[in-house]
Amino acid sequence: MEYFTKQLWQQLNSDRAAERAAAQRQWEEHWQKYQTYLASLAPHLSAALQQFLLQCGDFHDAVFSEISFLQGDSGRLCKIVLSLASGKAELRFQDVQKLDLSLESFQAAVAGQLSWGYCELKRIARHRFRISIICDMQNEIMVEFGRLQFRMLP
């Protein structure tokens, strides 16, 4: 992740007030830069990606209830289902070229469940994107994909 790193998130939760304050300033600076980057991507984003970006701020602390990987006629698919306070969200990453699950520790996980922290979307080529998701300040999921289907479930 380029803008929102595990280290910066950990510093935001530091016991030391000065470290927290410095991290907060850095976080706000990175937030502004990321918003500028996302605005530059707007012409290249599908309606589903735009909808996802509008709602992904609500995913903070959402619990991963399903992560599945499928090989189908249309290529590789990664499906993620998140449990939110308002229901469930389903993300279907299609045409997956790369998937990285860096699950190092569940020490910071609440009740041993993997939860969504923050994410970044990056355009890596024409019609190709990478999403990086920091989970529980220690773990990270990265998916390189071509298309995204996104929907809220009841």
C-alpha cells in the first residue's frame, strides 16, 4: 500500500500522544493525495468500481465472512463477502491475475475474526486494477483484477 500503510495505522493507535498526532497529520495528507489520485481515475472506472469506492469507507471493521477462489469459463474469480452492521457486501473480482494473502497474525483481530481496515485501489494497466486491503493492522490482501461486480446483500 502506498498511502495507508500498516505502520501508519499502528502509529494512529499509539499509546504516545505525539506519535498519534504526527500520524494523524500524515494520514490526512495521504488522504488528500489519494482522493486526488482517485479523481484522476474516474474516467477509467466502471459503474461498479465507482459504487464500490463510494461505499468502501463503510467497510471499516467489517468482518470477512467468506473468501473464495474459483476457476470458471470466464477465468479466475475471487469472491469476498463482508458482514457489516447494515447487512452484507459481496465483491466479485473477475479476471484475477494475481492474489496475495499475507495473513501473518491474528493477534490484533477482534474475536479471532479477520476484519477490513482500509483499502487502496490502483490502476496498473488499461482495464487492470489492484486493490490492497489492510486487515487488523497486521494482515493484507491484494487482488489484481480486470472487472469488479459489487452488490449489497440483505
